[in-house]
Amino acid sequence: MELQLNTESKILLINGRENSKPLPIDLVMEILSRLPVKSIGRCLCVSKLWASILRLPYFSTLFTTRSSVRPHMLLSYGEKGQVLFFSSPQLKNPNENASLTANYLSRVPYGGYSCHINDPVHGMVCLTYIDKEISKEHIICNPSTGQTLTLPKVKTTMVGVRSIFKLVSFLGYVPTDKQFKVLSMEWNSDHIILGPQHQVLTLGTQKLEWRLTKCCMSHYFCPKGICINGVLYYRALDAYTGISMIVCFDFKSEEFSYIEVVKTFTTLVLDGPLINYNGKLGLLIFEGYPWGDRARSFELLVIGDLEKQEWSTHKYMLPPTWKNVVGEGMFCFAGFFGTNTIVLSRRSYVIYYNIDKNTIVKVGIQGVEAFKCFDRSIFLHHVEGLMLVQEF
């Protein structure tokens, strides 16, 4: 990769001494790609040359590649009209003596009644603000910096329907095109996605505009979705037949498809979370009270071939120490990483359960003990991204 430099530009790269040799641009980018994203924002202010280097697509790809090998947990706490973001290391092999520290990232204020946060996608999150008049605002946010982008208002077709989640939006990323897109869908007070038309918006274009895409089936849905390799998945029921299914939306082709679920797995579709099983779609369901001390076993389903809709099924018995470690009460499902680790969360600690070793470890998170708010979430696989990064 080459970048044209004049004499003055070369001097800016030589560590302050005119008689020393200028650093190659590839080496400069290699060094800068190791910095945190906030430091990149500061480096944009150094000079026009540095800003041009840091905005090169090559550097963005290099930075993302380095960031993806060190994923973190993203913690969000909503209270008093603001969302606070923290990050914490994502442990691969925790032990009983392990502990985590939450590092403050940013604060994003909002004027609504509450805020709904989707899972992070390629370093970004989609926030949905809900105000007392039940109108909505969709925000794309870089939690590492707190910088945001307000999306254009979606023109809805529903009239006279008052529902808190009248619009639901999902953020997706197309790896082959290196492109972010947002899918927005309408639903009514009965949790029914209304067809046949929804809207898609592509980020990074000069003019942000919503365009229509078709969905041929009305369905009950769960607003918790997951994006894997550019495809959005979420749980649903056909609004007319009641058939359990998983709805798929390909952000590249902007087309919907469906995975029908056999009757044996109906409960799983209704209650179990979707997971990223090492790049494949998976599902989990616990027998007994889910995510609590009364759980006894669970099933893991992984789809091997989407077109043939072939599932592999595994059942696991929880270890005898489960009840003693988790204690009483409910946990939130934080995520699944690799092929063997379930992560649950509650307030200021997380539970790591290794399904291969049948071991369970409780790890505290320091720095967030004071937060007592109900609106809190922990997400896995968060990586820093350069989208929306501006000069600090």
C-alpha cells in the first residue's frame, strides 16, 4: 500500500529530527493500530497527514483485525436518563481466584422514558429511545467513545396503534462489503410483526435514506436477535398457523427467509436464547427454572446446514455444585463463546460454565457494585471499531 508524501509530510513522521529517516507509512499504521480507539480520535488532531492515514480503509481493516483478537465484555447501565458503558476482559479459562475490573468507556444521555440496547455488532450498538409519548428514536452508538449518529425517522404505516415498541430496529454488518446496515420493522401491541414491507438503511452513505424491503409473513416475534456473519436471526411464531420458526434476514441481499422448527423444539424457540456457536447458529434451553438455582439440565442445538435445516442436538446435566455457586434468584444470559462456554450475569458478577469440563466458576466484576438499576446488560464479543470516531 502506498501513500504519496511531500517533504514536509515526511518530516512529521521522523520523531522530530530532520536528519533521521522517515518511518514507512505501513510501520506507522502498524504502531497506531495497537492504540485504543479513543487514542485514535486524538491522533486525528495531530495533522492532516495523520488524519488521512487514519481514515484509510486499509487502516480501518487493520485496526479491526487487531481488535477482534482481543474481544471484551461490554457492560451497559441505564439510569437517570443516561446509558453508561464499561468494558471488561473476556476470560477464556477463568479459575476460582479470577476477578475482573470494569473500565469506564462513555456516557450517552437520552431524553426518553427508557432505552433498549441491541447486542453489539462489529464495535457498534443500536439504541432505541422511548419517550413518554411512546414515540421512538433510533441511535447508532460507538460505546468505546460515546459518539452517536441519530437515524432519520422511519415513516410508519400503522395508524392509531399505541405500543411502546411500535418500531424495532436491528443493526447488522456485512463482512464481504465492510458495510453496516439497519433493519427497521413495525409491530403492534400483540407483538406481531406486520408485513409485507419493512425498511433498510445503509450507514456510511452521503445521504441516509430508508428503503423498502419485503417480508411475506406476519409473525409474533422476540425482540432479542443475533447477527452472525451478516445474517440476523430472531425467534418467532407464524401469526396465522402458530408454527415455530426462526426468522433470518440477510443484510447483504436484504431478503428474509425462515427456519421451521419441529414440534419437539417449540418450547426452545419460545424461551431459549439464540447463540453464536463458533460462527454457527445455535440455541439453548434449560430444563427447570431457566438461568437459576433450580435448573437441572439443558439442551444445545446447533444448525449445521441452513438450507437443509439439519440440527445437531446435545443434552448436558448441570454439575452438583450448580445450586451452591449460583445461589438463589435469576441470572441473565450474557452469551456463549467458542464451543463450550456459557456466560451468565447478575449485577456485579458473571458465571462461567464450561460444558465440556462440566465446571462452573463465579467471577466478580469490580467497579460496578454501586449500580442497582434494573436496566443493565452484559454482552460478549465486543470489539473496538472506528465507525463514528471523530477528533477529540
